[in-house]
Amino acid sequence: VHMFQGLGHTALAVGDGANDVSMIQEAKVGVGIMGLEGSQAELASDYALPRFRHLVRLAAVHGRFCHVRNAALIQYSFYKNLVLAFVQVYFAFSNGFTGQTLFDSWAMTFFNVAFTALPPLFLGVFEKDLFDRVVEKNPRLLQALTRGQGFSVRTISGWLLAALVHSICIYFLIAGTFPRDDAARGGRTSDLWTQGSVAMTVVVTIALAKNALVLRYWTWLQAAVLLFSYAIYFLFIVVYSALPMLMGSSNYYFVAYILFADVKFHFWIAFGGIGLLMPDVALMYILRRWRPEHRDEIQDYYAKKAQLALYSRSRPLTVAAA
């Protein structure tokens, strides 16, 4: 096992007795089989199975789902934080690197704590690209993971490029709509915090929309979490803007109400949730249409099979006359 892993491979060791303990501990993944030779193997293992036949489901189903979920969780978490950080970097060039932030400090604090905390959590817990029984019948799906499907330099670069493009569009297009300190209703003028609030709203919108776009397994719980997270953000800015003073600062007072009366604010919400992700949707369609992965082909097969079954049940029964 040591020699095999020294060649750059990953080993899974399976044993059921005390003589297999060293092998199980040396492997990256150790599996102990509960048998008649004592419990040393299962105590030293990472996973204990009652039967050897359960190894297929452990590796092909649970192991594969763990890889798919962790890959999506890690890359999405980097993406949403890079979008937020890149916007700050661009703003630093505009303020002469003074250390002034574009976003309100409380908004930045709650970005990962409340606004975008639950969607990646549920992505890493419930995400699956295929059903269990389908994965068990297609062992080739597990082999694709060893070739970097889902988590590789190519996929990480794709997420990084998406964060870079989205952040550039968010900052420079929003900055271009506030060139002359536009006057809002009631004689109030837009300022740094107004522009920063628009940018934060678009960042939160596109982060949640991107999460919805990469989901392959939709449930009512996933949809509820996304809507709840978005509602939490708007509830935050409404309550925060209603406070004349918070910890000695009144910078954010009435900002949300000024934005709600501005047409550009609603335009940016729609643009951030739909417009910025249209290239992503187009790329996903092109890859799915002309360069499908093996799991995409299996998804299409079972989708067509389900459609045919639904069509056959919906057809009226005809009886030939004798």
C-alpha cells in the first residue's frame, strides 16, 4: 500500500482481522469488515461495514457524492468571497489606497454570517447530480472523478474567471451610473454608502443566483433557503437604514429608502440576478449540448425515459372493435 501510494495513487484498504490493521492505517481510506476475527480491523478503520458487498455503495455512492458536494462547496465559497474582495480591490484604485471600504462594515460582517451562509451549507449537504440507484448501476461515474471531474485546475480556473468577470462588471458599471452624484428624491444625494449598498446588493444577488444555477438537485428546502437568505439581506438594510445612529455612526441612515425610490437600484437587482449570469447559462448550454460529460448523458437518458413513461400513461386507451 505504501509503495502504491508513493506512485501518486490513492489506496483504499479493506480488511477484517488484526493482521490487516497496519494495511488499513497506511491507506488513505481504511475500511474494516465486521466479522468473526475480532474488532481490531473495524476499530482501526475509517469506515466499518457489516458486509463486503456494502463496499460498492460506500465508494460508488457515498464517496462520489462526498466528492461532488465538497467540490461544489469549496469552489462556490471561494467564488462568492472573491467577487466581494475583487470589488474592494478595484475601489482601492479609485480612493488612492487609503483603506476606505466601499461597503458598510456591518454589511461586510454579515455577508458570510447571514446573507450567504446557508446556501453553501445546504449545497454541501444535499447536492447530488444523479440518484443513488443510477450511480450504483454506472461504476464509470466514479472513474471520472479520478480524472478531475468537478475539482481540477480547469474547474477552479473557471470559477476564478467567473468571479473576476462578475466583479469587474459590478464595480465599473455601477461606478459609471454614479458619475455626477445623482440627486435622489427629497433633495438627498447619492454618496459612497449609496453606491456601496447598490454594489453589495448586486454581489449578494449574484452570489445567491450563482448558487441556484449550479444546483443539480432541487428540493423545496433548497429554494426556501435561497429565498430566506435574500429576505434576510433586505430585512437587514431596511432595519439598519431606519436607525438614526448605531455605535456612533449615522452613515447608513435612510440609505435603503433612497435606493428603493431609485429606478437604477431595481435595474441593478435584475441585471445582477439575470444579466450577469447569462454568459454562464450560455456556456453551460454549449458544454451540455456539444461536450457532454458521462453523467450528463445519463441524466438525459433517464429524463427521456421518464418522459416516455409519462406520455404512455397519459395516452387514452383505445379498444379495437371486433
